Amino acid sequence: MNDNPDRRIRDVVIVGGGTAGWMTAAALAHKLGPIGVQITLIESAAIGTVGVGEATLPQIRDFNRALGIDEAEMMRRTSATIKLGIEFCDWGAIGDRYTHPFGAFGQRIGPADFHHYWVRQHQRGKADEFGSYCYPIVAARRDRFALPDEAVASGLSAFSYAFQFDASRYGAFLADFATRKGAKRVEGKIVGASSNGETDFIESVMLESGEEIAGDLFVDCSGFRGLLIEQELQTGYDDWSRYLPCNRAIAIPCAINGPTGPFTRATARTGGWQWRIPLQHRIGNGHVYCDAYLSDDEALDQLMTTLEGEPLAEPNRLFFKTGKRRKLWNRNCVAIGLSGGFLEPLESTSIDLIQSGILNLIALFPERDCAEADAAEYNRLMDLEFSRIRDFLMLHYVANQRDDAPFWRDMRNQDLPDSLAEKIEAFERRGLVPEYESGLFQPPSWLSVFIGQNVIPERYDPRADRMSEAELDEAFTTMRRSIDAHVEQTPAHLDFICEYGASIELADTA
């Protein structure tokens, strides 16, 4: 008699491909395949994918590195460009422009954080624009890039970078990786699922062909439909439309007509905002808006009249509701990607939320009984991740001074969750910014939006007064000169990606 039966999970079934499905398959096959876990991914060529997430955050480099992916090969295969940050246009007031960088502002010049010295200079009328004290911002504006020296912990090399790539090509790239690692792909459309009558755990899914695929753990990457997490398990959805009311998007690529720059751009419009994501072979464009303030025809017209190159496809319309599943892990099903929730792509968080879901699943990988404690911890971590991102996205909207459209006035005057109201109050009064032990957006991110959208603290850290005015002026002047000199020595962004074996496909203007 075996008193210690094998309770380990042997078969993981991933429902849906696309970026979420193949990121999950690649990571699980790489990490769990060697210990005997079989990864099976089911997708149907007849069902399209949304393809969100062409712009990423620096954490994607950690994901690729953990899988042993060669960065140069990935960039070639996905038509990737470098991203040093996100440029925001017209968000504070019309005509304003600032950048959320992947690096710190300023340098350590005393006991207080740099932005407190900047506030002191600002009050004296002596401070230059906040972004001019940040190397990646200045480099991005001048279309330059070189790899940072990651062995240096501070100074001008203390910055990171991300990628702008073709999400469908990244999915295909990871599909090749995952199958080489032993993941199995099954072509088919799922038409139903079978559950255990006692535990209500999903035991198998049924394909249109009649084939039945069993598993111990199911990962729902089926997109907005939530094929298992919602349609089968009826988990429920927390609607955050009252906080982030944009509910539609139109996407269209266009040709490249000139220098693109190593950054994503988000431009505020009358009823939402427009993205611009330059890749090697095209520029991705889209308009995110709220249909209560802007008609579909108006949104399309605003997008099409601002394209900088010839359209390369028909407009693709997307409909969504911001929010998240009440449980991203329910019974033996984990929702990753759009099936778990959606926050508009203002800060390029879609792929990062996929990555967080995968890493938390690996860290808490369960036995066959999927202990409630594991699921509860997973849900706690993901709830925290979603809510912190939600607050950061909301800040862009509520910290506006625009008075040209009802949408912006209403966004400025909306009710805030306590977590965000406390952050705003702390910064307005004393320049305090949230710093999490773990989390996506750290102080430089919050500073970029607060100061970029004209939210300046009333007071600064009194320790900043320990430096004389003359010393402060000299420190700031030296900092600017150092950044400018370093950027002048930095190669052009195009030269860097060409060294990686890539090339920009400029439109034929002859």
C-alpha cells in the first residue's frame, strides 16, 4: 500500500495562444519541463488574437534573460526597437510635453532625494525642465542609445530600457522556443469543459473535433472571453470603469517616413489618448477613448488625420471594460493575460501583467489539490499589482489642467480610491512619493507624472537647505553639462539596432 501517493502536477493545459499563451508555455516548459511537467497549449488558427502589448517595460528583459533568450536574436525576429521611456503630450495642459523614463532623475548631491533640491530650485526660478536632469530622457529626445553599463550602480549608467516589438512575432518567437523545450501545441477550438462533481475542478476540455484533453492545472489565456475562468467557473469581474472609463480602441499601423526615436508616445485627445509605437517595419498607432464622450467616427477621424505615414492595414476596433477577475486563480484554473483583466495600455503594462502572473504561478506552483492558501496568496499578489497600476494610470487623468473638453474636466473631478488620494496629498504637501518593496512603478515613475503634469509640492525636505544657493547652482549646472556631454558621445538609435542585425523599413518616398 502506498501511503504517500504522488500529488505532483504532471499536465498543465494552456487554453489560448497569442502573447499570453506562448509566454506562459515558454516559461513553464523551461522551468518545469525538466522536472516532468508536460505543457500542452491549445489554440485555433480560426480565432484571432488581440495582439496587445507592442510596447513593453524593462521587466521584459528579466523574463527573456531567465529563459536564456538571446536579445539580439529576439530583436531581429520581432522587428524590435529600443524604448527608453514614454513621452506624454498635452496631458497636463495643451502644449505640455514630458517623458516617463526608465531611469532616475538627477544624482545624489546631499541627504535629501534629488527632486527636493529641484523643487527648491524651482521655487527660486532657477530650475530647468525636470527631464533635462535625466540621461535616458535626453538621449531619447536626441534619438540616441547605447547599452548601459549594468556593473555601475549609479550615475549616468543607472538606467534601463525596454523594447517596442511586433507582439504577434514575439508570440511566434516564443512558440518556437516553447516547442523546442517540449511544450506540445494542439490545434483546435474548445467547445466545452468537464468538471469533477465533488471538487468542481476542471478535469478536461473538449475540442470541436471531439478530442478531449485532460489536465491537472489549466491556464486560461483565452483573452477577453475568459473561456474557463468566466464561462466555465463564473468567477465574476470587478468593473473599474468608474476609475478608468475609456472602453474602446482603434488600432492601425502606418509606414515609417523618418526617424522614429527610442520611445513610445501617448498624446491626449478630446475624449481619450493616442499611442505611437515605432517598430523596425512600421509604426503602430491607436486611439483609446470613451464612447460616452467621443463617437466611433470622431475617434477614427482623429486617428487617421494624425497618421504620419501611409496606412498599412484596415482599422482594427477593440472593445473592453477596465477591471479584473474577482479571482485570477479559481480552483485549478489560473487566468493570465486579458482573461484575467484589462487596464488600458497607457503605461505599457499588458505584457508586464502577463509576466507577473507567470512568475507568481511558478513561485506558488501547486500540487494537484491546488491548496486554497496558494490560490489566496496568488490572488493577493495580483490584486495588489492591478490596484497599484490602476492608481498610477488614474494619476495621469486626474492631474490634468485641461479645460477644453468635458472628458478632461470630468476626469479631473472624479472620486478617487483612498490609496491614490493619499499618494496625491502626500506629494502635494511635502513631496513624498510611494516606494514599494516590490512593485512595478517606483518613485521616478510617480515623479515623472506629478512634476510633468505641473503638480509641484508646496514644501520640500528641509535637509535640502543644508546646501548653499551657490553650491546648488553649481551642482545643477554640472549635472546638465555631464548629461549633455554623455549623450553627445552616445550612438544613434538606428546605428545600435543595425549592429544587432536589424534595419528600419522606411517608406519609399520617390
